[in-house]
Amino acid sequence: MEIRYAQGINAWKDFHDNIHQFILAKNVKDIAEIGGGANPLLSVEFIEEHELNYHVIDISADELSKADPRYKKIMLDIEKKDIGIPGQYELVFSQLTAEHIKDIQSFYRNVFKLLKPGGSAYFFFACVTTLPTFLNYILPEFISKAILLVFQPFRKNEKHGKFTAYYKWCVGPTRKNIRRFESLRFEIAVYTGYFGHSYYQRIGLLNRLEKIKTNFLLKHPNPNFCSYSHLLLGKQYDEPT
């Protein structure tokens, strides 16, 4: 297991780049994106160029309908006890989806079931241990949505909806979280904690203070103060009981 730390402003680009590099380096063909909905990470052109069997899984038919019709789509509640899909993927990943899962153990158990033996799962999630996400967690939905649109006006676009967040297991590489994933018989390959965020870009003083905090944490990392995390897991065993 490798634990890393990096700057939060790079979390999106790193995940995008890492997914593409992983697919090409490992010659992965059978792939599922959970929660891709209206905005799948991989482009249709990339999928076709590399002849990928790529499925976009989402609980919402409405969200799936917004994506290019050329994508292969599966409407599925990933929190169900029995998803009815045998292990058929070499790679399962999600981007900013785990925060919105209420039954988090069922979610990761089902990811385990979706994977072929030796397959990998890769997740990018926001951590509850930073002020903006903590406020999003505790404030009523109509208030947190209004605040979000102030800091991220692009969310007004119909393809970037806001959904209820629970932030279960959404923390950095703490010992407790590592034990959680190992208890489900995943092998943790890489767990990256990201410090800092860009929510305060329009607020000069807060933005400067956030940069100071980020630089301090990069020199003295503490997994309890991560803003985002990337988590690469491997399926090396039989399904957990």
C-alpha cells in the first residue's frame, strides 16, 4: 500500500489523467463508471479508438438520458443488496459519487462483486473534513445549494446537478478508513490525500489563508484534514461474506 499527498487543485486533472493512463498501461477493456450519469469521464472518441467495453451506471434514468446516446448505459441502484450483475469488469471507477451514497458498505461490496478477480476499483471523492464540505453536509439542502451556486456558478448547467451528500467513509488515508476497506477484502494499492481547495478563489483573504494551510499540510501531512482523496483498490480474493 502506498500513501501519497498532493495539492487539491490538481485532484480533478490527476484523476482524469490517471484513469486514461491506467486503461492504456494495463490494456483494460471491460470498464464500468458508477454515477457517470449525464457526464461520463471517458469520451466516446477515446472509447471507440481503444475498443473499450464501457458501461455508464447510474441510478437516475433522467441523468443517463442527458449523456450522448452512443454510450452503453445501465440504470442500477448500486446500493441494492443484490445487483444481479456477476463480476465482469477489469476496472470500476467513480468520480465524486461516493459522497452521495447512503449505504456505503453495500456500495463497496457491490463494487467488489462487479470486478473480475484481479480487477481494480478507483475512486475520487470529496472529504467531509474541510469546511465547505462539512457545511454542505450539515446545512439544509436549499441553503447549501444556494451557497454552491455562488462559488460554482457553472452548476446552473443542467448537466451538473446537485445531489444530497452523506460523505460516509469520505476521508483521507486514516488508519480507520484503511481498516474499513481491508475488512471488505480489498487490497489498497494507492491512497492519495489532497490538501486545499479552490472554493475561496473569489474571497481574497480566505483564499490566501487556505493556501497557507495547504502548504503547511503538504509539509506536515495529516490525513484528518484532506479536502479530496483518490483511492485505488484491487480485488485479489473471493467475495466477502
